[in-house]
Amino acid sequence: MRANPGTLVRLFPLPTFSWLSLSFTLILPLLAVASAADNIQVFFSPNGGCTEAVVANLGRATTSVFVQAYSFTSTPIAKALADAKKRGVDVQVILDKSNITGQYSSADFVAHANIPTYIDSKHAIAHNKIMIIDCKTILTGSFNFTKAAETGNAENLLVIKDEAMAKVYTANWQAHLEHSQAYDSGSTRTAKTANPRK
Ligand SMILES: [Zn+2]
């Protein structure tokens, strides 16, 4: 939708230097926004499609899903992770230590889906909310993977499709995995619990 400068100059007779100034001032920022919008989406809660966006992106995963979560109580998102695992996707989850409770927790739910689950106890709070899908798509923002985050809170979720950025996130995820402990639900978990990192 670029207007013909000549036409505009005739309609609004500005000196040439003014037109160029306007071009750089007005058109270039618009192009940058359009470019960013091609590979970045944003969703807002409550009830703004965050959960649906996470589930849809997990449904398209073909090779790997690496997760960092502080809290994890969303049934549809947990199910989408379990479904990906069943399809043969390499799904691995790192959770904050607050998920270790005496009761059945989301860590148990994830672990019972044969998803390798780890607890990162090295920080005051392991507060990241990240999914890295197929090493090319990043889901992140304030949005916890919980029902409350979808229905009750004011949150944001970015879906970023950028392989270079995904590499940076994956490296950071690996660094946290290195000092995380395999979560043992004490039951039927059979997946890659042989991970030596303790
Ligand atoms: Zn860590």
C-alpha cells in the first residue's frame, strides 16, 4: 500500500526534502512493525486465547518441546503435552520446586504421561514460563500454564517464530536442565529417568 510519492507531492506540495523526511519518519517504522508481525503473535488473558494458542502450537510439534514452568495446572495444556509425547515428540519439562508437594501435583501429572520432568531448585523462584517447540518457535510471557492465568489473571503470551532466538532459549533451557533434578513421582514413570543429572 505504498502511495506514489509523485501523486502525494502533487496533492500536498511539499519540498522534496520534506517528503523524504516524512518517508523515513512515517513509512520505515510501519514496515518494521509489519515485518515483526509476520513471526510474532501476542495474546492477552483473561480469556484472550492464550491457552488455545499454546494447545494449537503444541499440536503442531513434530520433534521437540522443551518447557520451563513455574506453575502448571492447565488440564488442556498438560493434555496437549501428553499427546505430543504420544506422537513421539521429545517432550521435557523443568518445573519450579514449588511443584513438589505432598499431594498429587502437576509434576505428577506430567511425569505420569511418561514425560521426563525435572525440578529446578537452584533459584529463589524458577519463574520462567517458556515452551520451545521444534527449536524454532518460542512461547513465553507472563502467562503461567494454569487455569487461573487463562480465566482470572491479566497476562500476556508471545508466540515467536525465530530459529536464531530459539537457539538462545534452548541454550538457556539446557543450562537450567544441567542443575535440575529428575522428578521422581515414585510410581510408574519409565521415561528417560536415567538422566545422570541429580
Ligand atoms: Zn535453573
